[in-house]
Amino acid sequence: MLSFDMNWLAVVAAVVVSQVLGFLWYSMTMFGKPWMKAVGKTEKQLKAQAKPTDYVYTVVGALIMVIVLANVLGWAGVSDITGALTTAFVLWLGFVAPGSLMNSVFEGRPMNLFFINAAYHLVNMLVAAAILSIL
């Protein structure tokens, strides 16, 4: 059963870092250009379709991921960073990567889009796990 008895400072920190990581990951200095090419959109098109609620959804999604990850770490009795990183990697490998791959394949998306997005989710989960284990 989900518990909400956790270090909320760590949860908030992990959510904030997740948003910063996403901003950086999909920026033009990192993977923004190849990501836009892979989704077939221009920067102008993306800006035109952007809605304030898009950011609300990303914060809510990050919050849910961090709360569930904190619970899984607690259920597994993980108390050190090595265990937290291992657990996050296994969760990503077992649940995030396969689902993302299936979506990419059946949507006819380029494989580099899968790698950009899946790698973001991996790094995001690893960073969140590290924060949860350290704070």
C-alpha cells in the first residue's frame, strides 16, 4: 500500500530537479534539435501548440513518479545510494524502457526518439533515487 510518510523535502527537491533536467535535456544545447527532428516539428510549431497546462502535467507526473519511487525504495528496504540507483535502474529497465520501446515501434517513430526519451527517463529516475537516498 502506498505510504505518504516520507521525506517531503527530498520529494520536492527531486520534482524540482526533474523539471530542470527536462528543461536542459530538451534544450537546443542538448537534445532539443534531434528530438524536434524526430517528432517532425519545428521550434515555432512547438511554441504555437504549447499550453500552460503542459507544465502542470509534467510536474504532476514527476510528483507521482517520485512518490512511487520513494515507496518502492522503502518497500525494498533501500537506505543507501547504491541500492537506490540499482532499484531505479531496474524499475526503468523493467517498466519504462519496454513501454517506451513498444510505443515508439508501433507509432512508427524513429529509434533515436526512443533513445532520447528513454535516456531522459533513466537519468531522471536515477537522479530522483539519488536525491531520495541522500536527503
